[in-house]
Amino acid sequence: MSTTFVNNPVLWSDVPDVDVIRSGNAYYMVSTSMHSMPGCPIMKSVDLAHWEIVSYVFEQLEDNDGHNLTGGRHIYAQGSWAASLREHEGMFYVCFSSNDTRKFYVFKTDDIERSNWERHVIDGLRHDPGLLFDDGRVYVIYGNGGIRITELTADATALQPDGVDQLLFETEREGIGLRCEGCHAYKIDGYYYLFFIDWPRVGHGRRRQMCYRAKELLGPYEHQVVLDDDMGYHNKGVAQGGIFDTPEGEWYAMLFQDHDAVGRIPCLVPVTWREGWPVFGEEGKVPTQFEVPLRTAAVKPLVISDDFDYGQNQLALNWQWNHNPDPERWSVTERPGYLRLKTGALAESVLQARNTLTQRTEGPACTAETVLELSGLQPGDHAGLVAMQNLFGTVGVKVGEDGARWVQMGVNRGDGGEDVVEQVAYEGERIHLRIHFNFEESIDQARFFYSSDGDTWQAIGQPLQMKYTLDHFMGYRFGLFTYATQQPGGIADFDYLRYSRS
């Protein structure tokens, strides 16, 4: 069989809390999506080198003010966290907790690529769960430091009455800043294997991958450090994830690395076995490149350009909304060939703007560009292109109370509102907008531009020093937005989105 190369990171983009399974000759990966909707993306690969989005587990998780970004509420950094993906007897299962609802969710389907997931909700948080099917019984193993095990019903949709529900063990405390979390659970060749990350204060003082193993499910467990490496990047450990095998019997782990403003990026790590213990990497290091068997498949990008030329009001899978969208206030069919966004509730900044449509950014650098038509905007409306995180940057058009239009660049002023860095009077009916993102070697800067014709570009404002912050817990995205500051009903028409990596 011919081979292809895997380069690490596999995806230089925000795909955190990964969990991978193999089903036949295909691999599927789920990831955390928090406040982005639809949620829990399912990615597919046939060669481990190339991944594409094939479905989502849910269109929306809940229908309330927080999830809808209404009533002054939001779920930034909440929503779905650290999902576990498993296949068992022809069914696929995804489970996770949501910090804002304080509930545990289980979704199941017999077709992972068709998005027809059945939803079940269980009260209570089960932090960073690992789902385990074992001899006709089902367990979820979870926790931070104090690792617990709870038994579910055989169909994994509810708590098992009088089932196992206990503390499994306590992980190390001495010299540890963040105790073990991020469970991935397996039974392999008579051993139970539980994988976690922890973050010691001593030694290198970075996130590392831990393995606990036992002959009996309830223990006793012994443990080892199975990976402690940062790939030479600022002491940011490659850790948290699970293992899987190939049809040829080789083993791999998919883990992730904190990579500053671009987010948490997945890395593929070869795994071998020694005396019943998994050995991660090559001589304790994550290889930057290695060969895997080639299986031919069309390669589809993670982030795309879009002409918004759709026959029905349904977007490509690469797009996600910031929180639940308002379906009455967006369309790609009302004006064919355009994304139309309509303003609704008043907002102070893009952080409160409903129907902001986003995609990931990618390293080492990338550019997003759009054309905005202005005739439908009303006094007080603001529309344009955003570099989205809590420390956001926007470039777009603001309409004054007298109807005058200004192209402006703005940033978070510190309280969620927007400070205008620079504004310039603008008289045209269309405007081209561009953001260039640079993630090389922690430069982490975004630059903002506008043009009246798409040929001659003018920088505006100042470079945005991008920063990954835990109040959003997500890498920078680019997004198309509009919101009203005076009255609802304005219309922003986006002709296209052009995306490139550079």
C-alpha cells in the first residue's frame, strides 16, 4: 500500500477536546463547540492526514435567553464541553456536560453522517466524561482530581437504578496545579485504560498526558506519564485525547495543544505498546511528520470561501453561528447569491449581536474578505467583518443618526461595548472588507482593511493584538455581522466570503 504524510499539527485551527474512533475503514472525530451552533462537529478522515466536517450532533442545544443571546444573557465558554464519542453494536453515541444548564447530555444515532441524533438529558454535571461499554453494561467516568464512575442504562440514555455510582480514585495532589481531567476510557486486552491530562507545578510545569490502568474496572489503578512534550512551542504541552487503532493494527492518539490566539489545535501521535503500557510518540516526542497508509479520498477544506449561492436556506457545514440564530432574520434565498442579515434586538457591540455567522481561522496566517452592500442599513446600524473573541476587532460600516456612513475599525473597550479606533466618511453603496490574521510564532495580530473597488486597499485602525481568553475559551474566528443601536429592521447583504491561507 502506498503512503501519505501526516504533518503536525493535523489541523492548525481551533478543534479542541478531540475524541476519535474508527468505524470500519473510516475515522470520526468529535470536538467541543461551546457557544457555536450547530454544535459538536463530527469530522471524518480515511487517511488520518485529511479531515472534513460531515455533520453536527445538534442544531441547537437549548432554546433560552443564554443560548439565544437575548435578554442580556449568553453562554460564552459554556454550552457543550469535552464530548466523548463511541460506537457500540451499530449505534454511535456522543455524551457531554454543559456548565450553564448543569446537565449531562447523551445523543445517539445509527448514522453518524446524517445528523439524525436522538437526544437524552440527565440531571447533574459529569465533567469531561469518558463513555465505556463493558460486557453489556455502560459507564461514564469523569471528574477533576476526584475521578468518579456512574453506571448508565444499557442504552446509555439514563442513570441505571441501583447501578455503580462511586468515587473511583483520587489522582495526585502533590506538586500538581491542575489535577487529572479529560477522561478517555477503554478496555483493551484485559486491561482498563483511562487517559487524562494533568498540569504539574514542578519539572517542565506544562500539561502532560497520563494513563491509569487496572485489571478490574473498580481498581486498583496504577499510572504512568505517557507523554510530556511541547513540540518546541512555548512549553505548551501536547495532551488530552484518546487512542484508536487502524485496520492494519497500528495505534495512534489524537491530542491537542494550546496554540495561543488561533486556539487549541489537534496533533496525531503514534502509539506503541510495551509491557501492557501505551508508549506515545517517538523517543518521548511528538513527531512533526510521519507516514501513514494512503487511502484515496477527496480532500475538503476545514474553512471555505462561499458565494452564498444556495438553492435552499441551508448553509455549508463549515459555517457556525455565534449562539443560536434567529431563523427569521437571516437568509441565503431571499436575495439569491447573497447572505442577508436583518437587525433585531438592539446591541452595544458584536458580542451581543445575534446572527453573527462565523468560521474558524487557520495558521500560520489567513485572510477573510467580503463585500457588503449598504442600501438596506438604517441609522444606527453597524455591519461588517469581525475577528471574533472577547478581545474582538471589527471593520465595517456604521450609519450615523443623520444617515451618513462611516467605515470604521473598532475593538472591545473593556466592558463588552466597542471603542472606535478610526473612522472615515464613506459614500459608496458597496464596500470591500478584509481581515488578515497572522499566527506565526505567537505574533497573533489581525490587520484590517477596506476598499471601494476590491483592487486598492486601505488599512484602517490599528493591528489587533489577539489574545486567547478563557471567558470565550475559543480560538479567533472571522464572522459576518450586523446589529442595530437605534431601531430594528435594517438589512446587510453580503455578496460573498473569500478565504485564503497565506
